[in-house]
Amino acid sequence: MPIKSFPPTVSLKSKCDKHFEALIHLVSANKIALKFDSETPTDAQFNFSAYIDSIGYIGGKLKAVNSEFKHGLKVFELSDLGASETRKWNEAIKIFSHVVDQKTLVKL
């Protein structure tokens, strides 16, 4: 039986077709906090995709909640997830060890 694991990174694509890779720091049901290693994007919205073992690919849009980086992190709101992808996302965060509540993400 495969072991489910949350991906450590997410792939992002901006409206101008620029690609970024970001480390996933915190997640919740509708928000995600990302850390960018090299290039810091200035875009406010991205298409994203991630692969989660034994669950599959999840894709949708991320919209920046805050314009600045706090503690090296930028918080995004998940949008445009279909019913199937929402179910996959919720299953994935159940097994992710850094799930936080909305109040914690608001503090970032």
C-alpha cells in the first residue's frame, strides 16, 4: 500500500507564463503559505499544480492575500478548485503535519 505524502513544493505559473517553484510552509482548507528560495514573484495571481502520492494531481489558482512577504512567506488563497480537486486537497491536508487554522494564517 503506498504511503500518502504531501508534496514539499508547488509549481506556479504566472499570467505572463513565468514559472516558479515554491516550498510549501503551511496549508489550510483554503489558504497556503509559500516560501520562495531564489526569485521572488511580484504577481498577485498564479495557476498552480502539485502531485500528492496516491491522491493525484491538484491544480487551480492562487491569489495573493497579502502583497508583502512576512517572515519570508507569502500567503495565497486557493480558488477555482473543482469538487474532485477540493476533495483531494482536503484529503491531502488531513495527512500533512503542518495543517493550521485560519487564525494562524491570518497572523502571517
